[in-house]
Amino acid sequence: MVSLLLMSVVVMSITIQRAIALLGLRRASGGYEAQVKPLLARGQLDEAATVRAARPSPIGNVIEAGLSEYVDTRADAPSTTELIDVVRSRLEQTVGREMDQLRKGLGALATIGSIAPFVGLFGTVAGIVTSFEGIAATGGGGLTAVSAGIAEALVATALGILVAIPAVVFFNYFSAKLRAIESSLEDASSLLINGVRKAGWIEGRSLTEAAE
């Protein structure tokens, strides 16, 4: 019973923490995306690199990491293709790191959702054992002898289910939200890669026109 109560506290703590974190992400990333994405789409990466997010956010961290790698590497990159590979690698690493941060606590929710019913079942078995001990102690099978054990068994079963249901519900909810966030990070990465490709094409064309 104590372990189930502790599990319920953990579930509520993780749920509140993740809900606050996701709400903060929505507020933090909106203005930055609106500013930087049009610049990436046009291949204006130098201008995009000067834009700074008001508050840290996963999509801001990903784009800023990719732009930083682009600015630091482009002078030494032998070709646009190799530059794109380097930037893509940095983007993938940053996306993975950001998603690891966002997934904190979800493993605990999944574990509690899986084991809470079994912990409740263990309590049920303990209650039944108590009932048999009562029967053995009184030498009979009356209601008084078994009522305490049966009550203990039913409460343990109910509590295990009550702990597991919100854990599973919130795990599925947050998992769906994080899949959407991961998809948006991958879209931003693709937009940046296309911006690098376009910037290289524009720069190459400018050099050709200057030579002519």
C-alpha cells in the first residue's frame, strides 16, 4: 500500500513537471520560428544566425546549433556537399540531445503503469493470506474472520488500478506530444539543410557572375 501511494506521488510529480515544460516550450519557440524560418527558406543563413531566441527552446537550440556549425565550418569545407554532411551531423546530435531531455520521466511513468497492477495483485494475495490466517486462528470461516483480509485485498487491487490508469494515460499523452515535437525538430533541420544547399548555390552563382 505504501509503495502504491509513493508511485501515485511520482506519477503526479512527473505529470505536473512535463506539463509545465511543454507549455513553456510552446510559448518560447513561436516568435523565434516566425523570424528565422523565412530566412532559412531563402538561404539567408548569415542573417538567420544573428537572430536569437528570447528564451531557450528545443527548436531554437537545434537551429542555432546548425547555424553555428555552418558559420564555423563553411570556410574550411571543400564542397557544399561536405558542409551539408557536417551540419546534418550536428543537427542530428542536437535533436537527439533535446529529445532525451524532453523524455525525462516518461520511463518512470511507463514502468509504474506496467507494475502498479501487479503490486496491487501482490496486496490482494497478502490479503487473502491474512483471511486464511484469520480462519485458522478462529477455527471457522465466518465473516468476522475473513472480512479484514478481504477488505485489504480489495483496497490493494483498487489502488493498484487507480495508480496504473493515470500513469498509462499521461505516458501516452506525453509520448504523442513528443512525437510531434520531434517531427517539428526534424522539419526545422531539413529546412536548415535546404538553406545551406541554397546558400551554397547562391554563393557559387555569385562567384561565377563576378568572374564573368
